Amino acid sequence: MRSMGKTRRMLSVGLCAVAMAAVTAAPAKAEGAAPAVDRPGAAGTPGWSLKDTGTDVRLRGLAPVSRKTAWVAGSKGTVLRTTDGGRSWLDVSPPGAEALEFRDVEAFDARRAVVLAIGEGEASRVLRTEDGGASWTESFRNTDARAFYDCITFFDSRHGLAMSDPVDGKYRILSTGDGGRSWKVLPDAGMPPALPGEAGFAASGQCLVSSGPKDVWLATGGGATARVLHSADRGLNWTVAESTIPAGDPARGVFALAFRDRTHGLAVGGDYRADQASPRAAAVTGDGGRSWRQAQTPPPAYRSGVAWLPHSRSAALAVGPTGTDLTTDGGRTWRTVDTGSFDTVDCTADLGCWAAGEKGRVARLEF
């Protein structure tokens, strides 16, 4: 077991004020409500606190349920779960999955979760557990060598979608109406044509995101422009809009999306190559993704994950290999508040903000 210690990376005073306000507004009886040390007025400043996961694999899949309960998934078929706020982690990896690359996980509670394995052909699979990972059932295995699934999202505990890179010139959408127990490929008549070289990025589980009962957005890159597709009917019909994030290369585009409701959204990305600059790495929309505006002060480098802070209309976090950035004005300006490496970030209503990434790194926002 490789110890990662309890090193705490403190964020800025700006995040402190936002986080304290969010805690004050959080539901008092939410699952995993924060202990006394985390209440407003307690000593200390909010910051990422690393949690010892006992693994060194890269964890790009993240599904927090609350401050206490979270799931992470990653390389070598790894799935981990905590129910005590990250103090301990249970390895609940599916047996025989060592060759799979889990890039996305969606969890409904401490017992029910769905994980997506990516790759060409049969490497793309969906597995589901109903007993906290004690057992897993494979509910989908891709049999089309042309398909490569990248991300998965759920509208509620029953209805969800998964997306594949273009097949026959259009993105392929997989749908479930029974919580991931069964899946079907949706017709592509309402899907706009993909651009030459266009695809999704399986970097953080956030290239396909939903908000509310029917709205879903799909992020793209690799083509001449980085685009965002939107469906208001659970994936049957789509519209498309160009983002301001640069593309034109297989390594560039929109890597992650976050919507706090069906109109207000954020996009982050850039060029994932460490030796390449990532200008204009963030964009914002206020009309459900019909149009996108460039961030006035974007993150200084490639970012692969983004999440709104709960109970805030203007604060969000973006993460990537070179750090964490904070916006307090709805995505117009960003500032770096931490230099630790993370690939993905997500938050729950009780301020259970978590991040995960390389070398088994998982952290929770602490006070």
C-alpha cells in the first residue's frame, strides 16, 4: 500500500468565502452531512486534502455521492469506493477486468454504480453493481470494431446515455431506461454529421453531461473546430454549436463540460500535450449551449475537468495536470489556486467536492 499522506494544499481566500457560503446554504440533513470541524466558523481554510487510496493507477472516473461516499475508477480495471469520507477505500474492482480502462463511473448511492470501459471494439463495455461492488454484471459489450465509447451520463437512476466516437460519420448514442441493466443504440437520424477527424475525449468522464430530466451535452475536439452538441430529448435529436476553444489537431478541443442548470454551462479543454500551449482553454454559455463566449481570463493551461460549486450561481473549479483554477464570476475569469495534478472534479449538494487523477490521487475539499 503506497501512502499518499494527508498533505493539504490550501486554496485561496476567494475559495474560502465561496465554500463557506455554500456550506451555509447546504441542506442540513443531506447524506454525509459535514462534521463539526467542517462547519462555518471552524478554524482553517478550505483546501484539497489528499486521501490515501492505496493505488498508483490513474483515476479518471469520479462519482461522488456525498461528502462521505464516493466512487473512483481508472486504469487496470480499478474501481474503488469510500463511505467514510476517504479515510479508507475498498477495492471493488470487477474480477478479471485488469485489462480494461475504466474512464467513467456514475453512482446512484453507496451500493449502485455503473462503470464504462473505453477502447476499440469489445474493449468498450458497461458494467453495473447493485451491492457496493461485491459483484458486477456486464450489461453492454461493444461488438462494432468502428465504435469507441468515451463517456456516460445519467439523468436519474433509470435513464442514461453513453456516447461513442463517430461511426459512419455520426456520433453513436447508447441509451438505457432501466438503470444500466440493458442498453440500445439510438437511431442517428437526429444527429448532425461529425467533422473530419472529430471525436470525443475520454479524459475525465465529462465529455457527455446532463442536467435535469432530458437535456444532455456532448463535447468534441480533433476537428477543424471544437464543438458542443446539445439534445433536449435524451439523445434523439441534436443541435450543434462551435465553441471558442481551439481545435484543429487530434490533441485539442473541448475535454469537459459542466451545466448547473439547462442554460448555464462551462467548457474547458485545450491541448493535452505537456509541451504545447493551451490558449483560450475555457468558454461559457448562458443559453444552453446555443452559443459560447471565450473566457476573458482563461486557465493558463490545459484543463480536463470542471464542476460548479454547489449552491453557487457563479463559482466553479477546473482541474488538469498542472493545477486547479477557480472562477467566481460564472466562468468569465479564472485564477490558479493550486498546482497539484488532477484529471477530474465533481461536487455534491452537501459540498462533497472531490478530485481524482494520476498516481492514485484523490482529494476532497476540506476545512
